[in-house]
Amino acid sequence: MLDVVAVLLVSTATFAWLNRKFLRWPPTIGVMAIALLVSLGIVGLDRLGFTEPVRHELTLLASIDFTDVLMEGMLSVLLFAGALHVDPARLTRLARPIGLLAIVGTALSTLIVGFGCQWVLGLVGHDLSLVHCLLFGALISPTDPVAVLGILESAHVSRDVESLIAGESLINDGVGVVLFALLLDMLHSGSPPTVREGIGLFVQEAVGGVALGFLLGHGVNAVLASIDDYRVEVLITLATVIGGYALANRLHTSGPLAMVVVGLLVGSEGRQWSMSEITRERLDLFWHLLDEILNSVLFVLIGLEFAVIHYTPGLTWAAVGAVILALLSRFLVVGLPVLCFPAWFHLPPRAGWLLTWSGIRGGISVALALSLPPGPERDTVLTLTYSVVVFSILFQGLSIGSLARRLGLSTA
């Protein structure tokens, strides 16, 4: 394990240096692009008969369960760190539009992408069951809060637009995971869940996660208010995040939603009433650095995971179709409503185009795809997922800032 951690950290530091020295792209995008180029180079060497580099990379990736590393490890820290600096007052004002886009929008997008994917695959001569297509729709519809929050920081969009995008991305991944779990249960059992089962799972996961987050958030704020020692207080927040996420898993509630709520409460009430000035400074510095480091490691892993993709010849056009479907569904369920009813969303009309383009997918989509049962169906879903993720991070992520400026939505 020490060797694996050492390789990952050395690789991440090297790629971060190369990005800062030469590319000067946003850190997460830069390190992922370099890691992807390294993987492409290694795969190319393998095609030329030099098999040793790809063997070493596959051995490294085989020792890392990407789904567990992200969903059971990094995600709690990254979501808390992201929510810590989101303005709860703005989220409260935008609660109705965020709820509509995150819950109804994600469900509709799952259907649009799922049925559209089956149609696209049929056009290119690939057969994939409707359940697998809907699973792809469920895992690709939510925007990844880790990717979105990391990229928005360097895009300089206006505060209301940033708050809506950030709030939606922090919530819709929990909704997507619940839909994915329902569809995965259907795949295993061979029969669709009843309405009662679906509502029960949603209440247990989503409502239970939010309730647990409120309890943990208010509890840790009370503990923080009882002392004034930044070293102990930072340790308490870290313990709350790791322990709270583990508790959520034990209770079968949504750990991501719980950590978002805890982050919002500590970042607002806790920052205002429970911390001294020096504690606020050190807490912000600690979580900002931890967020940056883990984000970089995560995006390096996404780039390296290219080596495990079993690319099926003939899926190129299906991958292009998946990218178009992801953008089309995002426009229909998010962009179009904002364009038609901007006042209800508290946004300028042109923000609909930016919200469409900001539908960035990341590690959560890849992790869910990797959690599918092994087989040719998983290989197809993983190929389509990886195509959408790479496109959204490299192309959409790099151009969000310039699009915001053209639409007059940038503060830069």
C-alpha cells in the first residue's frame, strides 16, 4: 500500500509541476490531461510490442479499487470541503430551483439518456439492454460536485450563477446514486422495484442523509464553541467528516448528502458563532489544501484509468452519440427551463446556456460505472462513461470561463 500511495503522490506532484510550468490550465484539468496522455503513450507502446510499461500501470490500477477509494474515502472529504465555502444564504434563496433541477431534472435526464442511448447503440449495431442503458443514464446525468466546484473556482462566474450550479451539483449526485441503486437492484433481481420500494429507498437515503447531516453539523458546532484551540478544532472537523460518512454507510443513508449539510452548517453557523478568527483561518487553510491535494490525486486516477478501458471497435460513433446525448439532456432539463423562465430561477436569461455547458461529469460517474457486474455490458457502459467524462472535463471545463465572459456572466 505504501508503494501505491508513493507512486500516486509522486505522479500527482510531477504532473502538477508540469501543468504549472507549461500548460497553466486549472490544476485538476491539467493533471488529468497529462495523466491521460501518459496512459495513451503507454497503451501506444504496448501496441508496438513494449508491454512492460502497460503491465506496470495495470498492476498499479489493479491494486486500487477506484470505486472504494472515491466513494468510501475521498468523497466525504471533497464534498465537505466544497460545501464549506458555499454561501448558505444564496442556497436558501435558490432552494426551489435547485431542488427542481437536482431531483426532477436528474430523473428526467436519466430517462432521456437511457432511451436515447439504446437508440444510438442500435444505429451503430450494438445491442445493450434497456436496464444497462438506464444505468448509464443514472450515472451520467448528475453533474459531479468535485469536478464542478474545482473548475468553477477558476471560471469567475457571477455569484448567483455559481451558487445555483454548485448547489445543484452538491445535491443531484445523491439523487443519481439513489436512481442508480434502484436500477442496479432491478438488474440483479430481474424485476423492477415497486413504487413503495423506490420511495422507501429515496426517503432512507436522501431524507435520512440530510437529517443525519443536520444532527452532525449542529453537534460539531456545539463542540467547537466549547473550546478555543485551532489544532483540536481542525481535528474535530476531520473526525466528524470521516466518522460521519462511516456512520451514514452503517445507517444506509446518503453519506454525500450528509457531508454536504455538515459542510454548509460548519461553514455558516460554525464559522460565525463557534470559531475564533485564528481557527477560521487555519480551518480554511487546512481544508483548502486537503481539497486541492485530493482533487489532484483523483483527477490523476481518472486519467490513468484509461488503461483499463476495454475499448470495443465500432463504439467510436456511439461514444460521440453519448456525448451529444449528455449535452442534449442537460439542455432540455436545465438550460431550456432557465432560458424560458429566468426570473423564477433568479438568473439572467443567457445563464441557461452556461448551465448547460457546466454539466461536467467526473470521478463519481466513472466509479459507478466500474461498480457494475463484470462483462461486455459493463465494458460498453464504461467506454461511453469515460468518453463523456473526458469530453466534459477537457472541453467544457476549459471553456466555461470564456463562455461566461461572452455571455456577460463573468466577474473577471
